[in-house]
Amino acid sequence: MKIKKSLEQAACVLLMLALQKEHKPVKSAVISKRLDVSSSYLKKIMPRLVAEGLVASDASKGGGYTLARPIGEITMLDAFYAIEGHGHFYAISHFAQKIFHHGDRVLQSENEIMDVLARAENLFLKELGGYPFSNFLEGIDYSDGVVDWASLGLNDPKCPARKEAVVEEH
């Protein structure tokens, strides 16, 4: 299985929006500059995030993109579905039936293969669904945003530093 690189870019967009100061809209030009992707490429990603209900879009003069819901309610599974879609990972093509002429046994084997793949898919999706994007922001107070992406130059710090947990030794 190969996951599209746009999933990583979508994850970065979601985190940028979560960190945006006062959660004001971020223009697509700002996002594409930060990600170093063309605006036309970004225009393929953003509608998917909007359609999945992760991002809201405002086309007005002061508009841009904002999170449609709190970052703690958005999981890796949500982003995965937005980019990869909701279909199954694998559909059997029945090639074995063209080679082997033992109908029932071939069908049984195909069903076993599909069962294994379905279990693997369910485990993968469950793992993604259990990981909210807020986990990436642990140690950062993002409740009201901390970065104005439009005012930062490309060489400025790209993200606020995490406050590392202090471990007391006994």
C-alpha cells in the first residue's frame, strides 16, 4: 500500500490552521508558500479537506481557510479519508479463477485473502482513528493560536517550540 504524499501536506495544513493566531483565516497563497507547493497543487488538496468537513473556506476579501472543527476532534483517519477516499484498500480481480479450475477451492482461497486484507485494513484505520492531530501539538498552547503565518518570512521560525516536560529524578 502506498499513501499519497498529499496526506502529509494535508496534515501540515491542518496543523498550520490550528496554530494560526486567533484562528483567523489563512490565505491559500500563504499556505502554498509555506509548504513550497504550487497554488494549483494546493487547490487539489484543499477542496478535499473542505468536502470532508475538516476545513472551512471563505472566499471573501478577508477570507481564507480555517479549521471546521477543533483540532482535537480531527484524527489522522479524517485526513486519510479526505485524501485517499473511503474505499477499500483492495478489490479482488479473480485472476486465480482464470488459472485454476477448482471453483469452490479457488473461491474459498479468495475469501481467505479478502478476510486477511479486511482485518489488516480495519486495524490500520482503527489506529489512525485513535490519533487526534492535537497529539502533534502537545506542549504548545494553541488554544488561541500562536502564529500569524502571513506575517512570518519564509526564514523565520516555522513553528513555536514545544515546552518539554520536566522529568523529576528521585
